[in-house]
Amino acid sequence: MFKIIDKMMALPPALQQNLESKINQYEEEQKMELLSTMEERGMAKNCRQNILDLLQVRFLSVPETLVETLNNIEDLALLKQLLLETIGVNSVAEFEELIPDNSSDKN
């Protein structure tokens, strides 16, 4: 039954090609969006790790509570800002003060 309907609704070759092209374009756009999301997650993970590495090197230890707090931050812009701030802080406590109270809210 579906084959009959499919044949009855067949598009002229030019329109069929145009439709397939638009479908392919849409699929590619969707893949890119997903890839961008995955890239952003990877960048956030890398940024978190860089922050922790810098704090570890500079202050020899990082409290587990701070590790958990950083792991809950998904805002890439905030993580980048914190990474830059890590260079200039004088203590882990000073770094912790830079983290906004609502930063652990997952978007």
C-alpha cells in the first residue's frame, strides 16, 4: 500500500532532487549543532581541569568541595573567566570567593 502511495505522490526529478538536497542540508545542520554542543562540553571540561591543575600547582591542594563546585559549573564563559582569575589569586579561599553563589545551577 505504501509503495502505491509513494509512486502516486512522486515528485518530478528536479523537485525530488531539491527536496533531497534540503533534507541533507537540514541533517547536516542538526549534526553540526550537536557537534557544537559536544565541543562546548569538552571545552568546559578542559577549562575545569586547567583551573584545578593551576590551583593544585600553586597551592598544593584543592578542597574536594571546590572540585565538586567547579564540576557543577556548565557556563563556559564563567569557566574561562575563572581560569584567567586563577593566575592572580593569592589563595584557594580567594579563588572560591570569585565563584558566584548561583554558579552551580545547571542550565
